[in-house]
Amino acid sequence: MRKKLTEEKQLEILEAGIAAFAEGGFHAASMAEIARRAGISVGVLYKYYANKEDFFRACLRHSLAALERVLGEVTAREEKLLTYAARLLKELRDFSREHPSHIRLYHQITNAGGAAARRLAEEVEGAAARLYTEVIAKAQAAGEVRRDMDPRLLAFFFDNLLMMLQFSCSCGYYRSRLALYWGGAAEEEQVAEELLKFLESAFTLERNQIDHRPKAGGRGNV
């Protein structure tokens, strides 16, 4: 009779799966290779998971739970929006550095397209979308940030920037892309600080406060 795997070993297997799926996508990943990485037999892997699809879903659930814990820790207490943004930047940057395979897995899935990607987007980002929109709307009502933007779209733009920061910390192409703009290797802390400056302007400057914007009725006014 096989000895039941410890919780620690089961988590190790999931991490091995995430790394494999992140490298080559679902179809290229081999259950035999995943088992080898985890130091178990394929038979043990199939004892816990019916097939590769079942194991893939378990890897996704594990990764989503880890990201949800990060969001939960950041939003556990009430803070001003920019303070909240600064903490979120730090925590997501740290998560991307410590768990790059999780971010690369998400990148793989978002590139795949199709119904599965849409379902994943709803599952992964549904809670974040509601959370960011709620926090921004609350800050608008308190007069802490600009009120001339729809909080849903401001939340969407905010999340896009966070996503790109995570990709730039974890995915080869996006690291190279950042280096192209930066002119070399960039310090992650400095990148996050510059992004926070950008967010500060985006959150606080309303149209009538922007000096370089064309005045009403002037040429090029939008």
C-alpha cells in the first residue's frame, strides 16, 4: 500500500506542474516530466489526478489561491488609495520575483485565447476587478482622487499596469522590452517607484488641472 503524500509534497508536485505548464503550455507539458521534476512516479501522480486536464486545473486553483492571498493581505485594512496602490505594487512585485512560474503560467493562458481563456479571466480577474472598482469608487466619494473618470475603467487601466509590471519581472520577452525602454537592466524598486508616480498623476489630476491640455473651444480640443 502506497504511503499517502504529505501536504508539503503535494504542494511541491503542484509547483512542478506550474513550472512545466508555464514553460511550454498545456499541450507541450508531459505528465512524465512533471513526475520526474517532483521526484515521484507517474503512477503516483495519476493516483491523485484523473488526467492531465484535472491536474492542470489543480495547478491553476493553487496559483489563483496564492494570488488571492496576496490581494487579501493588502486589502485587509482601510488605507488611502495611493497607499494601497504602493503596498499592492510591492506585494505583487515580490510575488512575481518569488513565484515567476505562476506569472508565466498566467501569461501562457492569456495568450491561448478561446473559451478557456475567457473563463480563466473571469475567475482570476473577476474578484480583482470588483475590488479595485470598489476601492476607487470609495476614494472618489471621499474626494481623495479624481472624480471625472469612470471607476470601472480606471480600475481596468490600473490592473493592466500591474499585470505588465508582473510580466516584466517574470517573462523573458517583457524583461527585454523593459530593458529596451530603460536602456539596460532596471532595478525593480525604481520601476515600481516610477509607476507609483505615474499612478499618482493618473488618480489625482482632473482635466481642468492639466495646463498643457487644449482649452475648451481651442484647436485640438478633445
